[in-house]
Amino acid sequence: MAEKQAHLNGAYYGPSIPPATRNYHRPGRGSGCGCCCCLLKLLFNTIITAVVVIGLAVLIFWLIFRPNKVKFHVTDVSLTEFNLTTDNTLHYNLAVNMTVRNPNKRIGIYYDSIEANAYYEDQRFATQTLTPFYQGHKTTSFLNPVFRGQQFVGLGADQTSKFNAEKTLGIYSIDVKLYLRIRFKVGWVKTGRIKPKISCNLKVPLDSNGSLAGTPETTKCGWGF
């Protein structure tokens, strides 16, 4: 009986309960990566939006104004001297008449800078700066660069041989290039300045007496940048 009483009076709480596990959060790379991904996504969406807006603006501008490329032509050339001395000095007297046609109805053009250069066999032998001007809608303007003087050109053996062959034929291959700085005007708005290059590849006749052997055909000039 005594043993049974002792068992009843003993404290019994069942099996022991293990302590709660504590989780410690350590900041790692995951949180930073999420933030960077959000920034990259925002930047990507901003770029896409800007490209779409610019594209729509360009499309609307084209649909409204229908811009056409300005046309450059050489209509006449006068070559009264083109002699190469034994020390590779070129003596020249070249005059070029050019037309510049703006075919656009709503776009004017500011020619802020015009530099005319003359080349023979990729060797520049003359430069002239022409007067800036503004060209209105659907108008034709005229440029008349004149190149006169002498210049060392440093032609190689093959180039000198070609010069002598062209001298025999009486027709020279001369390139005239215009380096421009222009702006466009649409209403009251003026665009930023661009720098196109106009190239005119000419075949210029000259006989041994310095008089023209024939009238050259009108030459269309090409655009470049």
C-alpha cells in the first residue's frame, strides 16, 4: 500500500519537450539580386519605350513632310591648266559650276559651312571655302568653286603613269567633294547640325593647248557621311 501511495505522489510530466529551434536569417546575395533585376527590368522597359516613341515621331514626321534628299549636280567644268612637273608639283586651273536642288515643300536648309576640295588619284590638291547660305523650299541654288594654283601631290609611279595616259587622251579623272555642315528648318523648328559629304566623280576634257576638247555631261553627285 505504501509503495502504491509513493507512486501516486510522484510528479510525472511525460516525456521531455525539446527546445524550439531558432532560425537565424543571414542576408545573402538573393536580396541584392532581386533589387538589381528590378532595376535592369525598369531600365529595359524605359529604353524600349523611348525607342517606340522616337520611332513613332520619325514616322509621323515622314508622313507629314515626306522629306526628299537634296540633289547635287555638276553642270559645267572649265579646266584650262593641269600640268604635272618632274618634282610632282601639279599646276591647275579648274572651275566647277554646280546646282543644288531642294525638292522639299516644307523643309528649308541652312548651309552653315561649305568646304570644296579637288582630288586627283585620291590626292587633294586644292581647297576652297564657299559662302554659307539658306535654301528655301523647292528652290535651286548654285555653287561655283574655283581652284587655281600649284600643289605638291606626291604621286607614285602607277599614278604618274595614269596621269600621262590621261594627258595623251586629253581627259582627266578629277573628283570634287563638298564637306558640309547643314541644318534643316521645319516651320519654326531647326534641327541639329549634320555633316554630309558630297562626292562628284568627273571626267574633265582638256587639249594640249589648254582649250576644252568638249563639253562634259551633267554629273550627278553622291551623298555620304
